[in-house]
Amino acid sequence: MRGGASAGHPRWGSAGTTPRSLSTGSSPRGSEPASEDGEELVEVTLDLQDDDTIVLRSVEPAAAAALGSGSGALRLPVPARGELGDGGACGASSSSSRSPSMRRTSSYRLLQLSQELMAGARHFSHDLTRRFSRSHSHSRDEAHQQPSSGIESALAARAARRQRAQLDRTRSGAHRALRGLRFISSNKASNAWREVQANFDRLARDGYLSRSDFAECIGMTESKEFAVELFDTLSRRRQMKLDTISKEELREIWQQITDNSFDSRLQIFFDMVDKNADGRIGEAEVKEIIMLSASANKLSRLKEQAEEYAALIMEELDPEELGYIELWQLETLLLQKDTYVNYSQALSYTSQALSQNLALRKKGSIRKIGNSLIYYLEDNWKRLWVLALWIGIMAGLFTWKFIQYRERYVFKVMGYCVTTAKGAAETLKLNMAIILLPVCRNTITWLRNTRAARVLPFDDNINFHKTIAAAIVVGVILHAGNHLVCDFPRLIRSSEEMYAPLGIYFGETKPTYLALIKGVEGVTGIIMVVCMIIAFTLATRWFRRSLVKLPKPFDKLTGFNAFWYSHHLFAIVYVALIVHGQFLYLIRVWYRKSTWMYLAVPVCLYLGERILRFFRSGSYAVRLLKVAIYPGNVLTLQMTKPATFRYKSGQYMFVQCPAVSPFEWHPFSITSAPGDEYLSIHVRQLGDWTRELKRVFSAACEPPVSGKSGLLRADETTKKTLPKLLIDGPYGSPAQDYGKYDVLLLVGLGIGATPFISILKDLLNNIIKMEEEEDTSTDLYPPIGRNKPHVDLGTLMRVTSRPRKVLKTTNAYFYWVTREQGSFDWFKGVMNEIADMDQRNIIEMHNYLTSVYEEGDARSALITMLQALNHAKNGVDVVSGTKVSSDIKLLVALHSL
């Protein structure tokens, strides 16, 4: 049924059409106060600006409780409509939140009214103080009036707090900074009405939009419950319950939720919480809006603790214990939010400075290009000189072979086809050799610690591997294509006289095309091309990341397993390549067959590494100490550390689980610190192997006992047998060189933060060790006059001769961005430990949850307030559950850069 409007009222209207809508929650809506002579009494809030402008902030009915007891509000008659001049009519004709501005020169009577209000306020304050004193003395004499006096005192105290809050707002000009409580995202609000109209035309039936389609119509599809509650709130304002609305009524709603006035949006938000429309918010209503906000922001754990946080808000905003809060108190919490989150002020200043520095002065185009070129060379000079050397060598080899074959007789028969094919073949020999070097992980790890790391870009080893692979594809096309399409047909079509000198290579009888293909050279070439096509295709990003969706059973061709197994086809390729190089058509002398010369060293080095890895994995026997499964399909494995296993923070190791696959090895960053007595890794389910690994360990886990984190856990006390695990490593990565820098900026996305966790733990261990050394030095060299125990010379020499480790890093900034609230459980213990132990504030950590709407959005407003309040009161962030703040402000700033 469609809701109907009462007689004399429009079906839908703005918030300012009736006196009831002017209420800001300071009194029950059903009791509008009146003075003894029948006059309607209101409360007027005025702001005097610096530019001689008076702002009519709000016009509200006076509090009923204050009128009854004289302890809540200032009694002043409403001036006649004409007394306010042109601006005074705004309060009656439009929403009280629209804040009209009036010049002092054009509104003298308004200034006179403000002076009367100020004089009345002083008189009211004096009278209020006298009544408080009388009430206090009276309560000590008459015990039976104590309950009434207590209520009056509480109401008076709240009235005094309200006046102070309003005065602070006017003095500080904080209203200028209130840009929050946007119901429509800032990047959608401009020019969005056309899109809303189009959505209405698409979703409406018989010219009316249903309540269930309201969220999709205004662009709130991801928070449908919040949108429906907003719809019901605006319906409740007109004392109606609507199921459908017309386009005109939708326009009215749109104007209200996109109103530029903060006070208007604050009133709407208050009304969303105030379900019974009595102008007061109880604890149950606060709990309900917390659960609604948590649902909109996908914060499941916040919903579970909604009752606890509702009590926290009531404790903060209702110190008088009246059992309810009003609109001005909600506004006060918004204003005081920044004072609560003092832990993020420095971050905000840093962000502001960063954004200012990014706004560089305009420079000339030539100078700008020159600076960009200099910066590019500074960042990429290692890559550039290596690429230039590699390309130069390939160009030299191609040219050498091209010229060499152009001088031979075969050029007269096959022409430039043979010179191009032979030039490409020479580059293929080089690339098939050096493509193995970037994947010799042990060698790369060792070279990272040498002076070669200063000039060689070891961090780009995999990228260089891929670049060489692309060059091989080009080489194969040029070599095989010219042979199959050009050389062989021209040889077959040649005359007997032209062919005769080539008989020593192809036989006295001129071969057919099929005979050339069926030869050793042709068969080995075809085998190599087929294997390369399979391996290269399954190694592409689309197949390796399973971006290509294939029907069963062809879906097995995607994912890491397909990539890993297909790459072993290169064992066949290299065997065929050596054979192919020994049966060349146009070369008879063995020492001119140079394929094996190119491949000898790289192939031996790579085979040696594979053999080393095989035997070393068997010697690294590990025993699982703890297994935990966290939200987000993340598996944590903690194991014993072999005595000979030495690693640096930021490095990774390979892991094999025979229960999943006896052949597959997968790399994972080490999340434990070198100083820890154990090894740990965090594995997120992303493919078939990790999915099976999680399933195997889930079967051995049990629900955690009270006080333990994780959805499932297992340790040495677990009765079930844990699967066997093999490790190989460690191997180097770019993050391992963090100790060379004074300031670290660590940015992790999701599970990509794992190497930085090890770095943070190592920094913390070094900080603790440094403090212990300082304490030891203080004990050995006590200040003069202290009564300290005697230290013998031998002990002093042994201690002072130890090399003291100097921590070069002075500051480390860690930013972690994740999509799910449960992700914070992965490293919760580490973050809390750092927050407690890092007394020197060397490490600064910031968490960002992308599922929470940006700061200022009405859907996250209560979350932001609650976050600031709980961190100030209890030192724990409500979003992450850690002692590290989860800031939304800088995340929005980073998106805008």
C-alpha cells in the first residue's frame, strides 16, 4: 500500500515546511514549548563572522525540559517576521539548516536582536547559577527532594555543556571545517541527478519507484540496507510510511541528501538514529545504527561488539546518565573527533606537506623534459646499460653471421633468407644460454652480497628472464620462418647447376620439401617449436593467473601448476637444441658448430643449482610448531629453524608439502625475523596448490581456545599428526637491503606485506638489543658517586671488545592496505608488540581498510567517531583490533594524488 499524507500537508516536502522539522533533537518532538502568555519560544543560534557577516546558524524550538524547570534554555520571544528583515523569513520558509547570510549594514534589527540575546544570556546564566546554589542547599536540608534535585542538576549540567559547545563552535569557527556526513560520495555528487533520473526511468513502474529499488537508483547498491533506512527516515519526517515515490518526490529526497549544509545532513543522520522520532537517542538506537554502519562497511566484527561500543558512546556523551543524547551532543562528538585522534595528526600534516610539494611550479617544456630524463636515468641506469649491452651483443652476432653467409655460395641460391635465418640462429644460441642465468637463484642470492650488486640490477632478474623470452620468440619466427617459407622452397626450385655445389650438404640428389622436414634438423626444430609454444603460452599472465576461463577438463591448463609443469618441457628443448646444433645443413667442421659452446656454462650452472636444491631440501628437516588459519583464507605455518639456515629479513624460501604434491615447490616470504628461534610463513589461498595445502592442514586443526587468534589452530599439543614439510632457501629479494637506508617507506597490499613484517620484527629486535647494550654500558660505567658493584678488568675488556651493532635506520613508516577486516588478524601480534616495545617511536605503522567508505561519508561517519573515541579511551583500534590506528584520511589523499 502506498502511504498517504494527512490533510493540509503535501505528500512529500522539504525539512523546513513545519515547525516540527526545525527541531534539532533538543526536546521531544511531540511537545513544542510555549511561554506563559502563549508565545511560541525558540532557540536562535547566530555566528558573527570576521567579514562583518552574521550567520543565522539555526532556529529551533526551546527544550521542553528547560522550560519546565528553568534549567535548560534561554526564554526569549520570537521576533516578528518583519523584525528580522529579509533574512528572517528564511527560517520559516525553508529548512533551518540552510544558514542564510545577511550583511550587518542591511540588517540592523538583526544585530539589535543578537545584542538582546547576549544580554538575556547573561541574565539567564546569573539566574541559573542562583537557582543551582539554592537547589544545592535545599537538597541538603530535605532528603525527600533528592531525586528531583538530582535530575534538575543533571539537566542543568547538560544545558551548561550545550552552551559551552555552541560557544566553542562559534569561537573556533569549527563549522567551517565540517564537510562530513555526505550521503552521496563527493565524486558522484556533481552532475549526478541526470544519472539518477535515468535510473528512475529504468527502474520505475507506472511512474513510481519502489522502496526496494531506491538504493540502486541513487547509486548505493553496495549498501542497500543503509539506503533503505535513509528512505524510511525521510518518510518518517512527514509522518508517513511510503512504499513508492514519484520522480518529483525523488527530486525532493535528492535535494535533501545532497544539501551543502552540514546542519541539514546532521539532522538527517540524527533522524536515522532516532527511530521513534522523540528527539532523543537511546543506547538501543545507537547500537542499531552501529550495526547498520558496520554492515555497510563490511565490518562483521564491529557488529558483534555493537553493544559494547554503544555503551562507550553513551558513557562519553551522557555523563549525566540521563539515558539519552541529543543532536548537539552528536555534533560535539564530530567536532571533538580530531582531538581524539591525535595519533594521526602528524600523519595528516605529513600528507598535507606532501600534497603541497607535489604542486610544483610550472616550468618550461624543455626544462621539464630535461628534469624528467635526468630522474629516469637516475632510477634506471642499471637496467639501461645491461639492456644496451645485451642488444648490442645480439646486433653484433646477427650482423657477423649475416655478412658471413652473404659471402658464401649458398647466398646465390637462397638469397637474404638464409642470411636472416642464420643471423637469427646466432642470437637464439646466445639467448637460450643466458635465459638460464636469471633463474639461478643461489647464484643471484650470492651475487647480491658482492660489489656486483652496485652495477647489476639483480632485483629485475625475473623481468630480464621474460625479456629474453620475448627475444627468443622473435628469433624463432625469423629463423624457422625463413627456413620453412623461403630457404627450403628456393633450394627445391633451384636448377641442377645451382644445386650441384650444395650437394656436399644435402646429398647428391636434390631433396624434397618433406625430406627436409623429416631430417634430424627438421624434426628437432619442430619439437623445440612445439614445446616452446606450449611453455610460453601457459607462462603468460592470463594462463598463470587463471584469468582465462576454460571449460572442464581444459581448466587444468590454467594456474600455477600448468605453468610449473609446462616449464619442464624445456629439458626436452635443450636436448633437442644440442642435437639440432650438431646436425646443421651448411656446416661440416665440428668446431664451427658453436651451440654447445654457448650452452655449456649456463646449463651446468643451472643443473648444479637444481642438484644442490634437491640435496639441501633433504638436509633441512623442519618440525611444525604451530598452524593457524585466519580469515581471508590465510594459513600461517610456524616451524623449527635448522641450525645452518641463515637468512635476512625480506628474503624468501621454497616450500614443499609431500601430502599435496611430491614435486612442486612454491616460494613464500619469510615473516619471522632472523633473531627468532623459529621460521614462519603466511600462505594465502590463490591457486589449486595453496587450496589443497589449506585443506590438508585444516583437517589437522581445531577451533582455538579462548584468548587465541585464528579460526582454526594446531600446535605441538594437538593430538592429530601434522603433515610433513620441506624447505629450501633462503633466496634474495629487493627488500633484504633495507639496512642500507636511513628512512624506510614500506607499503604492502594484502598478503604482499609479508616481507615487511619480517623487516619490522628485525628492526624491533635490533632496537631492544641496542637498549640492552646501553643499559650494560651504564652498569659498567656508573656515574661518579654511585655505589655500584666492582667490575673486574677482564669482564670490562670482554664486554667492550664486542662489536656493537649500530642501527642505521632512524625511521620506518609502514603502510598496509587491505580489503577485509579479518586481514588484520594475520599480523596482529606483531603490530601490538611493536606498539608496546618501540619506546623511541622509530617505527610508525598505519593500516588502511578499503571496504570502509571514505572519511566524510555518512555510512562511515559513526565508524570514524567510534574509532577515534575507542582509541583515545582504550588504546585499541576498532577496525583492526590492534593498537595501530586504521586511518581513512590519508587513503583518500593517496587516491587523489
